[in-house]
Amino acid sequence: MCGIVGYIGGEEAAPILLRGLQKLEYRGYDSAGIAVLGEAGLKVCKSKGRLAALEEKIALENASALPGAARGTLSLEGTMGLGHTRWATHGEPSDVNSHPHTDVSGKIAVVHNGIIENHAKLRAWLKDHGVAFRSETDTEVIAHLIDFHYNGDLLRAVMETIQRLEGSYALGIICENEPDRIIAVRRESPLVAGAAAGSSFIASDVPALLEHTRDVYYLDDREIAVLFRDRIEFYNDEGQPVLKETARVSWDAAEAEKGGYEHFMLKEIHEQPRALVDTLRPRIRNEESTDGSAPFRSINLEEIGFDSSWAGAGRVVIAACGTAWHAGVVGKYAFEHYVRIPVEVDVASEFRYRNPVLDPANPGGDIFIIISQSGETADTLAAMRMAKKKGARIVAITNVVGSTLAREADLVMYTWAGPEIAVASTKAFTTQLMCLYLMAVRLGFLRGTLDGEASAAAIEAMEKIPQAAEKILSEKEKIQRFASRQFNKTKVFYMGRLFDYAVSMESALKLKEVSYIHSEAFAAGELKHGPIALVDQHTLVTAICTQSRLFDKMDSNIKEIKARGGTAAVITYEDVTAFDETADEIFRIPRTDESLSPLLSVIPSQLYAYYCSVLRGLDPDRPRNLAKSVTVE
Ligand code: M6R
């Protein structure tokens, strides 16, 4: 995944592009570059490394220009341009592989997010036509192809070029001969456009635009935007004009800032109580009883279209990637518990290449739940499209309004988490869980597996979660102290049973992502079937213990760890004494309905991962080799 920005207006473009890229650095940060078009023509500056390296390079180039140099002679002067922050796919991170890429004559510049699958064929064809390539990227073919088709009409050249591209792309294109416009186009990679007085913008994601406008246009697949200083025109890929409406972004620029926290990850962990309230509250209502008894609390999902027509489903199928898949695993246990319905859950990259049995002719059909924070993950989108083709009814759980997932699903349930910038997902996970619980309890009620009383009790328990999360956060220093003693342990396991196994998987992922510590999760019952061979005095095992009927089993597992010299930590409720004698450290969470425990039990693990990352001198917001959303396979 990469981030692209574009600006055309009346101000110097370079600082605006760099500020936009700062907001998108979470999308990729192994190299960055900008192209600016001004009186001196098209100028490009790019650099391997984080954005700061590019900023330094630009500052150096400007400093080396002649003192008092006239406008037009400094490098990178001009009031329009493109920017890119890269997560390398084709070709290692290097200055030359960084975007923007230009055609041979250097008059056309292109930034790209996505993958051109037929780039090798196109490269060979262009070479046969005399083109000399500079980089190893798939993107460079686009610049040369546009040049090949260009005969004075950039829009036409872009339209002819995209006919020849296979794969995914969001593109920004400028041409020295047409200094009044930027062309942008997308297919399967996100792109938003926005306008403010006398200027127009494009970006891969909304935070890059918020400084300028909150009214944005989400481009649909194969749509083209032509950005002028005073307007934006939209076309389909056949060149016919398209009328588009703006969407108002409900959060502002401040929400996409660190707000006093040292890192976005810590800020987002702390935002969970509020995010959970925002996700839960609008979906709860007071309902009058028909028999004159007291009003009761119920879940209202009719507004998003989840009405009784979904109640006859024969099965629930869930697919997602990474953290969102872990949410799906919790969802499986929740649907089985509240709805007593068969549930299948799979990682989207497996699901899409299996030959899954989805049969709309089954009594009631399948509810297919697809989960993605970004709504743009390539495998997740592919899984959804396959399920749709096979006739399943699709419910998307996503955090990004207007994302591809949101637009293509039959029904969308938003996680109102606000922007999640840190690469490691935290508040998206817990709000995804909240959505799954809401859906499970509602479906249970509609199908009669939960009566009004049981449903109201579940809702009451859900409403207590945000405050309980607040309490865990208020005790974070204990986790910080533990991390400062343990962060050098490089063999870390999480284990649990049922809901706790799902949280173990998420905990291990969090730790490995941001601290680079090798951590794995296993179902506690599996300990003796293999993992125990790895346990010695260098091992830390955290046991997540929230399912009281299995406490004895968990305690035996902990003893087995201790007997082999391992260190054992436990995450359990504040009133549980079952592990007092065995565990080396106990992190306590407020008591809750045991089926809802993942909403709380994951928070200590998120904090532990964060502190280990910081203690190891790493940047938890931007772990190596990762990107916030994986829009390519
Ligand atoms: O945007 P998505 O929820 O579809 O992203 C899925 C995964 O790539 C994501 O959850 C990833 O595993 C996170 N880095 C986990 O922290």
C-alpha cells in the first residue's frame, strides 16, 4: 500500500504536498517523492527512507540554489504537483524506485498506489518501442504508456492507457504541456478528491484533505477526476461525464493528530472507551412493551437494514484478514453462543482461493460478514466479491465511510472508531467486536434464542464495557512496569480457551507487529501437543483466563509452564483467586459477562505490546515492513 496526494491551486505546492504525505505516511514509509510543475517546468525530488529524508533533501536542494534566486529558478517551485509515500512491492526501496515516475522526456509524472499485474508484458512491449527504463517498478510503464498515447490531450492519453492496464491502481498524473490540470483515476485502490477556494486536491485517504476541506468525493472504480484550480470534473472510463455528490466527513483534522500522546497507537488504545460508546449507543433504544410491563432496552439495526428478513439465515460465514480476522473468530463464538447458528470463519486470502460452499438455496441462505478497518484490503474485497457472486447476502463491518467494502456490501455496519492511524489495529478491533456482539444479540432475539430479558441483560452488560475499559487504562502503569522487566524476553506465547484463544491470537499479533518479538498464540489445550517443547526459563507465557468453567484447566496449563522454568502472566477478572498461587503476575480486568470478555481482555495485551515496542527503541506507529492496509495481494 502506498499513499498519493495531489494539489493544484494558487499556493506553493511542495509544502502542501509534504503535509499531505505526513498524514498518509502510515500507508507506506520506505521512500517518498514529489513532483511540482511551475515556471521552470516539471521538477521531481525523491528519496529512499521516511518522509523526513525527502524533506531534508528538498531543503538541501533549495539551500544550494543561488542566494536571492528569482522565482522559477529554485527547485520545486510551482502551484501544482503530486506526492507519494511508498511501500515497496516491485523493486527495493531506493531513490530511483521511488515515485513519482516520469516518461523518457520528463514531461509526464505519475504517482501510483496498487499493482500493475501485466507490467512485465507492457515493459517488454515498451522496450521494443525504444523505451529505456530507469526503475524496477511496475509504475514506470504507466508514465511511458501515457507518453506513447499522448498527442496533446492528457485525458485521452490516460483513458487509452488504463485500457491496457491489468491490476489495481489509484493514479495521479500531471503533464508539463497541460499546467492547468491533474488527472486522477482509480481501480480497486482508494482515492478521494476535494475542493477548497481556488484549489483542488486528491489523496489516498481523507486525513490528507482535512486541513483543506471536509467535503470529499469518493471516486468509484474506473472513474476519472480532472482537477482544475476552480473545479473538479468526473468522467467514466469511456469519457462520459459523471455527476458526483460530496460526502461530509464527520471527524476533523484534530482527530487525526496525536493530541498530546507520544504515539498514535497509545492514543488509539486510550480512545477505546469513547469509540465503544460511539459504536454502541446509536444502536440501542428504549422499547415499549406490548403487555404494559416496563420499557426495555433493545438493539436497533433496522436503520442499517438488518431487519427480520435476515433472521431466517441458515448459517453465518465470516472472512477478514489480520486483526479483523481475529475479531471474526470472536464473532464465531458470539454467534454460536447467542444465536445457536452454525458459523464458519476464515482468513480472506484462504477463503478467496478455496471453493467454499455458499449456497443461497440453503434454507434461509448465508449471512456473509466481511470485516475490514480500512474497507480496502485486497484479499478481503476479493472474498466479498466471490461471496456476492455466489449469492450470499453481505454485511460489511468497516471503519471507513465510503470505502470500497462499504460501497459494495448489501449492508454496512460502521465501527465509529474515528481515524485509526497507527499500523497496529487497536480501537478498530474492539469496535469490530462491538458490532459483532450487537449483530449476534439482535439476531438471537429475532430468532428467539434470546428472549427480551436475556437480550436486555446482554445489552446492559455491553453498556458497562466502556467504563470498564477506562478502568483498565487507568491502571496501565502496572503493565508498563511488567513490560520494563520482560521486554527482553524474545519467546512470548499467549494461550487461552474459546473466546480467550481468539484474544490470544490478537495479543500475539500485536506484540510481534510492533516489538518484533517472536510471539505466538495457541489454544491452551494444545500446550502438550507441541508448544510445551519450547518452554524454558527464557519464555513468557500470558494466559488469558476469562471463562470460569475452564479455570482449572488453565491453572494446570500454567503449572506446566512454571514447572519448565517459564514465566507465567495471567489476565483475568478482578475477583478471581484461582491463579493467585501459580501466576507470576496477574492483570485484572473488571468482571463482565464472560461472552463479552474479549472487549476488555485484549486491552492489557495492546498496552504490553506498545510498551515493549517503546522500550526496545522502536516506533510502534510505523513497524518495519508493514503498511496500514494491504491493498495488494
Ligand atoms: O483494514 P483491514 O482491517 O482489512 O486490515 C486487515 C489487516 O491487514 C490488519 O488488521 C493488520 O493485521 C493490522 N496491522 C493488525 O494490527
